[in-house]
Amino acid sequence: MPVPVPVPVPAPRAFGAALLVVTVAACASAPGFRPAAPELGSAVVEAGVGPHVAFGRQDMAVGTSAWVTGQVSDGVSLFVRGSAADFFSYQGDQQPLDDVLASGGGGVRWTARYLPHLVLGAEGSVEYEHRTGPNAEQIVIVTAGMPVAEEAAAGIWAYTNVQLGIAVPLVEDARGPFFGYAEVPLGLAWQPTPWLVVLGEGGLFLPLAGGYGAVAVAFRL
């Protein structure tokens, strides 16, 4: 009896399967945005901003994220990003800005086309995160990431960015450093014109152990 020969899974299908897997494991403290594609191409700078909302069992958060990316050579870019979110109890027993999580940082990214419709990359970043209120903390987060994007339809890209690293508290914290800190945002990016990108993103929101949704627009020059 002939032995069945395994059929290799095409890379686009493999990426689609990977998206289904990380949908369950996705986690983040703020929207990632900045997909690996659509690539900057002839543009030199990209600046984007967008709101996000997150829901947990007892609290919710509303915030905004922004970023600027500058292309320094073909496929290599530097970026800075910032985010802030205000937390609210469903009981309505707190004032606005009583519990705020703010973060900011930057890093470097490299991307390249693996297939005509698949872009892979690598990046490293350092970020400072500060939270006020009853859950106050100050941490520095160092991460390494692998941004991935696949063109799902003309001008529309599905993306993720698997990030692993460490979060180190700057004040006394019995938990100590958080090894294996992970983020796996999932999103879609649509480029209707060469100078505009529209994004939608979601995942799990670590501070609330719940989910988040976000939208954003990015402008390119």
C-alpha cells in the first residue's frame, strides 16, 4: 500500500492558521498598530493616531495611542510610540483620571517580502510604562518582536506582531521582573491611497484580563 505523502501547507494558509491560534493567546497592554505592511515604499515618514477601548470583568478602559515611524533605509525604520488609557469601574464609584496607564518608547524594525503577498520582519523596542491609582506601578519593558503581514485582498493586509520580552519594575514590587512578557495584536490594515492607511485591531488587554478593540489612521509623506 503506498504511503501518503504530507502536502506542504502554503505559507499564506499557514499564516492564516497561525492567526487562528494566536487569537486565543493574544495579549497586550496597548494597541500595537504599525503593521509590517503595507510597506512605506517611497514614503519616508508615517504618523498615526487612534482610540481604543478595553473591557474586563469589573473595569473598562478608554484611551488613545499614537506613533511616528521614519524609514532610514530600504526595509529599516525607527519608531516612537505612546499610549494612555483611563480606567473606570462599572460601579461608577471613581472620578476620571483616578487610574491612568501611560506608556512611551521606541525601537528599530526591519521588514522584507518573503513571498509576493507575505511580509516578515524583526524589531526591538524599549518602553516605559506608568500607572497611577490603586494599581500604581512603574516598569520598563524590553521586547523583541516578529511583525508579520499577509495581503488578504487588494490593498488590505492582515497583520500580527508576536512580541516577547521582560518587564522590570522600577519601584518595590514583590512580583519582580515579568519574564516572558508577551503581546500578540491582531489587525487589518487598508491603504485606500498612497498617503493614508486605515487600521482596525484587537486582542486581549493584560491590565484588565479582558479584550480590547482599536481603530486608527496613519498618514504618510
